[in-house]
Amino acid sequence: MIPVTPLTSEKPSALATDISERLNAAIREHLLSAFAPDSTKTLRSFSAPEAAELLGVSGQFMRKLHSEGTIPEPEDVRGGRRYYTAQEICDAREILEKSSRKKGRYLPRRSGDEKLQIWQLMNFKGGSSKSTTSIHLAHYFALRGYRVLVVDLDPQGSLTSMCGISPEIEFDGLTVYDAIRYDDPVSMADVVVPTYFPGLSIAPSRLMLSEFETESAVHSNPDQPFFTRIRNALSQVEEDFDLVLMDSPPQLGFLTIAGMAAASSLIVPLTPSMLDVSSTAQFLELAGAYMGVIEDAGATLQYDHFKFLITRDEPTDVPSQQLTSFMRALFQDRVMSATALKSTAISDATMLKQSIYEVVRSEMTRATYDRAKGSMDAVGQEVEVMIHQSWGRK
């Protein structure tokens, strides 16, 4: 039972502890009542038109594949309509890729000397949609056949929660901290766990990850510099993935800088408000100074892409559009063409710890859903083009 008596502690430390304990108890009780302790997050099924779109084929071609027995029938057939699990779509990709004349047509994974793509999303302004953008990009690429790893560098663990792991009630496994700590680190392969979403794995986070900030101030030295910790950890699982997405904490600390040293590309999510733009300017000024320091210490920082992404975009809001135009004039092609719209569909989905790709279209106003999904698809497509450019593909 959650206590409802007044908070009477007079000492600030005791008051903060009481508030924390009461809030944690309330969250835990809510989660346990909403989700059974043994429940696991699952992914919805996809209709035949959705499956065809994800595979990049027509509905007629899908029916032809089934009639010829090229791909098996899905287990879920209702009223003559086929519904596919994400795993069944992945299996269909494997089958179609084997018979495709163009390599990578259905499985666009990296091959040969194409290097692992490590993208970091960072901004020390809270509310810039770093975690929301990260999970949408992760789902976008996983649904299209890429092998995706998300690395949650935020001790708050928002991305970890959205991947089906709730640190508040049941998670006591290894985290990113265990792979990058200074004292007896474990292999990153032991930290990475598959999620309920086929093609997507996560290196999870918990509050303990914040210890890396303290330890780095004490233990980082020329023999084991802090900025190599994440890069070295990711090298241990490099062959298992095509894309790594790192969600940074809203601060410019050792974790964010170590992520910058490991990344091959950077995205700075930015909401079109003057406060956020001013904050980002200060963030980048400080980041540039830190980059110079670690470069002097021997780090090699080279990015294939360094982009700004406008998030929470409102096309009908004149002041925000003026600020967006100002950003585009100032930074030109450094600002991504696609924007992540401010949408009730995305807000409602994230309230349920979901992305727009997990929501059934019929559960929302269809026009709202289509706008939101179209927006995130456009962001994913633009990032995909940049990844292919880095791989030297046309």
C-alpha cells in the first residue's frame, strides 16, 4: 500500500530520500498491477499490405509467391486475410534474397569491407526527442532487414524500457556499465540481449551506469583513456550487426564524449524553439572544445555524417517554421530534409512505451497515424541513404 501521509522530514536529504522511496513504490505498484511479473512485451502482427510494403513488393506479387509455394503461409489467417509476424517477414526476406538477381535487394545488410555504422544521437537539452527518435530509427531499420543494436547510454534507461526491459521491476542482468567499467569489464557479447523485436538487440542501461562518470574522473589515464571504452566494447560485437544506435544522456559528460569517440556519424535532435537552439549552440561549443582535447590526447574523430534533425515539428506553427527556416539557411545541408512531426499519434504510442510502428492503424485516427508514420519513415529513409553512401552504395 502506498503511503498517503504528509511528508514531514525537515532535513533536505531525508526529504529527498522519502520522496524517492514513495515515488519508486508508486511506480513499482503501478507496473505490477498493469503488467504481470511474468509478462513479456510482444510485437503485433502485420497485414498483407503492410508486409508487402516492408518487403518492397506489390500485393499481387505476394499472392503469387504464396500460390507458387515460394514462401509459406503465415500461421495467422483470419477471414481469408493473411497476417504476418515480424519473424515471418524476416523469413520471407531470407527466401527472396536467395533467389534475387540483385544482392541486397531483400536483405540490405553490410558485406565485404563495408564498416559497421555507429550513429550517436546527442543533445544536452532534455526533451529533444533523442530516445523517441532512437527507438523509431531502430524499429524502422529492423523491419527492413538490418541487424540493429541499440546502446542505451542514458542511466535513466528510457530506451531500455521501450525495448521491453523494465529496470524498475525485474531487470537485474548485465548492462553497458559492465562492459565499459575499469575494474574487470565483461565482454560486450554478454551484455547484448535480443529484444521481442526481430532483428533488434539492446545493450541495456540502469542507474548504475552513472558510476562511469565518477570512475572516469578517477581512473582514466593515457594507458586506458575513457574515450576508448565504448569503442573497444563495440568492436567485440562488430561482426554481428549492421547498425548501432547510441542514445546519449542529456549532458556532456564522459559517457557522451566516449560515445562521440566511438561514433561514425552524429545526429543532433533539435526542437524548433529559441531556448532549444540557444542551448544546442552552447552544447556544440562545449562539445567542440572537448573534441579538441581528446584529439590532442590521441583520439581520431572522423564522422561520415554530422546532421541536425528537427523534431517536434509543427508545420502550422509560424514561429517554429521561421526558426526552422533560419536553421536551414544557417547550416544548409547539415539539417536533414526530413523532420519528425509533433504528433499525438507518436505521443500516445510512447506513453505505452511503443513506437508508431507497433501501433495498429485502426486504433488511431487514420490521417493522424499516416502523417506520423510518414514523418518517421522519411527520417528513416534519409538516414538509410546516408548509411548506403558511407558503404559506397549507389
